[in-house]
Amino acid sequence: MNEIIKNLLADFGIPIFYVKLVLGLVISFFITFLSIPTIVKISRRKNLMDEPGTRSSHLRKIPNLGGIAIFYSLAVCASIFAFELFELYKFLFASLVILLYIGVMDDIVVMRAYKKLIAQIIVTALMVIGSDVRIRSMFGVFAIYELSYTVSVIFSIFTFIILINAFNLIDGIDGLSGGYSVICSALFGVSYFRLGEFNYPLVVLSGVIIGSVLGFLYYNLSHYRNNKVFMGDTGSMILGFLLAFTAICFMDIFIDKELPDVPRYYLQTAPAVAVAILILPIVDTLNVIIIRLVKRQSVFGADKNHIHHSLLELGLTHRRSTVYILIYYLFIVAVAYFFRHINVNILLFIIMTLGFVGAYIPKIILKTRKKTN
């Protein structure tokens, strides 16, 4: 049957890859779009809502199980249109299911931090050890090149966990985590597409992520209170995990494994480019940790020291704050792309400097205003 479809498409001159990409994006969008109203209805009936708290920038209770719809569309469309990934990475689907479970549990009853951490370690170990998705080389960052297997496993698990939780921390205002996911996936998707057809399943996965998140954003950015929904920890952990997965796969492409029929590429600054694409959660998390350490507070506590909180204090709306953050983030990615052929350490320094400058610009403006007043 598959061959018949391929031959039929070939007669019309349409590569099956484009059919998979378009169908994956469109169908994932509609699955999320059509699923969320039911989830919102059940959430309101059972009072499964996000309560305004210390970190929250909302004043009313909002349903926070939108991540279930994102998982649903990802699980259906990725397994159909990018099934090669599930054959190559045997524990990918199992990892997503575990993250769904702990995410829903945390959104409903609030899990203790150590339990979430244990679950995240198990999930990432399945991917790093079981599916061999790991950082094998640092490409000369701090004069480090190829990593030993043990160091590679430990560092990769640590990277996965940091990115999963960092992505969760930026999910504080309407549209930010969703819009960031769409842009990130688009950038990785375009990169994979340019690197050849061997990476097409990852391009399709990126398209599926974009479609599922766009379906969510329609409700997340809604002005109508009855339609509004958050992705919750379920959505943020799954998306953070998938973005970490695609980033590590992106770096792995530029390591010459001398495999037959696999094109060989070289980009010394691959880690810096990956960091540039993921700069927002990385800088936001490091910034919050630094502030808490300076104030001698627990790094695990909740506060309003995130970048989006600073923009809200300046009087910006959620949407404007999101737009400003994403535009500045795209500027950093553009800088990384323009200077991608310079020394990896220099480029990494430039990217991190620009990231922290962006994080502190709102704080500087706020302090200047207070002194002026």
C-alpha cells in the first residue's frame, strides 16, 4: 500500500516527504484545536484549574491541562508521519508517555520536586542510555572535544533535565512558551531540511510540534475567559524534552560517524548555534539562579525574577512582552547564524553576553524610571 501511494505521488511529481510534512502539521493543528474545548469543559466541571500564586501573573483561575491535547496530537501525528524516529529511538514514545503521566499528576495534585526529578532522570536515562541520544563531543568548547562514554551520558542527562525544567520556568505569560516552541521548532526544522533527506523525519517532527502548538496558542491567546487554557507542566515538560532532543540530534549531525549512505557535515560552532536557538530558557534560568544566590534564597523557590516578570512591571501586556522577548531572541539567533564560522568559544561568549544583556535591559529601564520618579 505504501509503495502504491509513493508511485501515485511520483506520477504527479510530489515527493512523499512534503505530503508527510503538510499532513503532519495540519492534522496535528486540528487535533489540538478540536481537543482543547473538551479539556477546558472537563477542567471547569472538575475544578482542575491553575490557581494564582507567587509565580503567577494571572488573577483568575484558568484550566491548565492544555498539554494533554499537545501530547495527543504529537503522539498520533508523529507516530504516523515520522514513524522512522520511533524505530530509530526505541524509547522516545515511552519517554513521552512517562512525561505525560508526571505532568498531569503535577498539574492536578502538585508533585514534590524530588519525585519529579526522579521521574525526569528515568526518562532522560531511557533516551540517553537506551536510545543513545547524547552529546558525544563539545567541538572545542573550553578546549574539550570528544567525551568519554561515561562523561557523555552524565552530561547529556544533566542537559536534558536542565532544559526540561528551564522551559517550564519560561511558561509564565500568555503565548511565550508556545510561541518560543514554534520558532525553535521552525529553526531546527529548516536546519534539518538544509542538511539533507536523511534528516527528513526530524523535519516532519518539527512540523508536527509547530502544528500542535499553534492549535494550543489559539486558546492560550484568547481574549475570552471561557476559552483560555494553559499548557501546564504537562505541555512544558513534553515540549522542553522534545526541544532538548532535537538540539542534541542537531549537534550529533556534525559529528563524523563514518556511516555508509549518511552525508558528512562539519560545523565547529554547532554547540553555540544550538545554545543560541535555546538561549531564552537557558539565560532566564541562569539569571534567576544568580539572583536567588545573591539574595541567599533557595534556588528551588518561586519568585518573580524572570525576564517576562520584568517586562510586566514596565507596564507591558502579556502579548507585547511575548513579542519583545521573541524578537530579541530571533536577533540572537541571527547573530549566531551570521558568525557561525568563527571560533566556537568566541561565538558562545557573544551569544551568552547578548542573552544576559537582554535579560537585564528591562531591569535597568525599571530602575531608571524609579530614580527619575
